[in-house]
Amino acid sequence: MSLLHHKTSANGEVDMIHGPLAGKIVRFALPLAASSMLQQLFNAADLAVVGRFASAEAMAAVGSNASVISLLVSVFVGLSIGATVLIASQIGAGTRKGISDAVHTVIALALVLGLALTAAGALLAGPILKLMGAPENVMRLAVLYLRIYFTGMPAILLYNYGSAILRSRGDSMRPFYALVSAGILNVFLNLFFVAVLHLHVIGVALATVLSNCLSGGLIVLFLLKEQGDFRLDLKKLHIRKDYAAAVFRIGVPAGLQGAVFSLSNVVIQTAVNSFGADCIAGMTAAWNFDSISFCLISAFTQAAVTFTSQNYGAGDQKRCGRVYRLCFGIGLGMDMILVLLMQLFKMPLLHLFTVDEAVIAFALIRLKYDFRFHFMCATYEIPGGALRGLNRGLVPALISMLGTCAFRLIYVSFIFPMNRTPETLMMVYPLSWVLTCIAMNTAFFIVYRRAFSHMKKAA
């Protein structure tokens, strides 16, 4: 019997293993998409404020850090997927034993890894930016921004890991409320620190750190007030080895996938840097459109992970297949609508970041490829999420690392130098998306059949 059998609580928890699926998937995914978009808007707000109230160099300093931050954070945040699968599979199987230990293990991991990432950011900020070839006129500001940003990593991981705990039981609303609060604070502090106090890069970095502290703190508060097995007791924080191992088994491949994916983007960013500060600023402004679209895709990917985990734990093959089809169809359709809307309003949106025509020209180059092909991300990310829900975290990681990451490294190293233009560089994205889509969907159908055939034999 499921712990959430035919029950939807006041906190928005969703019964994932009984009844109709489509409405529940949408109800779960949309707050999560909005939450991810708000996280992305933290960086977008930084760019908009420095772009309008500071200089192109300050905007480039913030923008040049995007791929670095993603690289260092992704491997640790990827572990939160392992936390979701660990707890969701226990819920689906109807076992209460160990949920409290799992919750306290996940939060303890967030604290330990957050502190480690803060130290890594402080030590590696300068060397990484030099390796990427950041222009000299933005180097000092870029290093300063990155070091301040990483002081908030414990709060970022507490938010992500705590949210994973809540999402594992179908609650995606309270993480959304936490980020709404943090997003409002971020915008206010950005304007105050930069437009009023003229702190420029320091100001936007401090605003982001303080906002992250608010969102992470609210998630911890929600868990402290939980009832039963999901309640967090700070005195009971510990790391249970078998649960940590389970989190790492699913989360490490996802984290490594994200890290290698981000590494490929670091290589692309290095190529972007070679075109100067205007190109860095323009491509970064356009990257925010890409990221907003990806937030929606990622939400349906998380829905695929969580719904599949619970139904796989319950041994329901037919329902796992329906989860895949619904997440794929609804996620892809909504993303295409979102991309169309951004295409229609691209110029007003770009002017939120900058009025510099040279910067806007570079942004439009990237958007030409993003708006035409970005929906392809849904066609491999969502099946990858379903594979993780089936406890096969290594398969999507390997496919993404080869189809997306390795291909991009080869392209930038050997094809881009033949015609060094921004347009040639941006073609790397749609080509890698097509390759990964074909491989990921083939893998899903093979694994899907084998996973349940093995389960039936074991029974």
C-alpha cells in the first residue's frame, strides 16, 4: 500500500501510483518549472542590472562565469536526483522503514558538499577563468564575482537537496514558494546594491548569495515542521553509508553527466571569449532564453524521474510506460509553445539586458539556432529522466557524455577552426541534440523491456 494512497495533502503532494496521470504530471511539473526559471532568473537579474546600470565589461564578467558555475555545481546538484529516486522508490514500494534516515543523510550530504564546493570555488576561480581565456579587461571582476557567489553554495545545495526530499513525495509547491520569495529579494537587492550603492559586480554577487540563503533556509524550515518520517531533526543529522551509496549510485552518473556537459560548454565559452567582450555579453544574454526553455524541459524530466521511480517501486510496468509518453508529449508541446512566445518577444526581452546594438547582434546569432532547434533537448532529457527512474542512472549519463559532450569537444576542436565564426560555433548545439535524441530513446525502449522482464523473473 502506498504511503500516499489516494491522498493529496494541503502541501500539494501527489499520489503518483493511482488514478489518472496527465493532470498530476502537469500539476507536479509546472511549479517545478517555475522554480527552475526563478533560479535561472537570479543570474538573468544580475546580467540585466549590470548591463543597464554598469558596463559591458561588468556584464561580461558576470556572463563569463555562467559555464564555470554550472561545471562546479552540476556534479553536486546531480546527486539530488539520487535522493529523489532513493526516497520515491521507498514510497512506491510502501516501505516506511529508513525514510527518516534517508532524509537526514541527504541534508547532511548537502551541508558537507556545499562547504567543499565553497572552498573549491575560492581556490579555482582564477585558474579556471585564465584557462578559459577570459579577456584581461573582465578578469578581475569575473574572479571577484565567482568567489563571492560560491560562498552561498551550502545554501544552494540545501535548497536543491531539501527540494528533492519534498519532490520525492510529490510536493513541488513549497520549493516554488521558497524561490518566489528569494527571487523577489534578489531583484530588490540587485537594484539596491548596484543602482543605489554602485557596488556593480560585488553587488549582484551579494544579492545572489543572500537570495540563495533565503531559499535554502525556507526549505530547511519546511522540513523542520514536517510530520512523521519526513521531519528533519538537526540533532539527528548523520550520513548513513548504505543510503549515501544509493544516492551516489544514481546521482554520481547524473552529476558526472552534468559536469562533462558543462565542461563542453566551458570549451564553447572559451571559443566565445575569443570574439571579445561584446560577444561574451551577447551570447550570455541569449543563453538565458535557452535556459528558461530548458527549465521547462527539466521539470518534465524530474516528473519522469519521480513518477517512474514510484511506479517502478510498485512494479507497475504499464504505468511507467504511460509516464514516459505523457511526460514526453506534454513537455515537448509546452516547450515548443514557450520557445514560440520568446521568439515573438525577443527584442523587448533582449533590451532588458542591454541597449548596446553590438551586444544584441551577437545575441541574435545564438537565438537563431536556439529558437529553431531547442525543443530537441526535450527528446533526450525526458527519456533520460525515465531511465533514472528505472534505476539505470549510468545509461543516460554515458549517452549524454558521448552524444552531447564528446561530440561538442570534437566539433569545437576540429570543425570550428575551419571557419571561425559565431554562426559556425552555434551549429554545434542542434547537431549534438539530434545525435543524443536518437541514442537516448533507443536505450529507453531496450532498458524498459528488460527492467520489467527481470522483475517478473525475480517474482
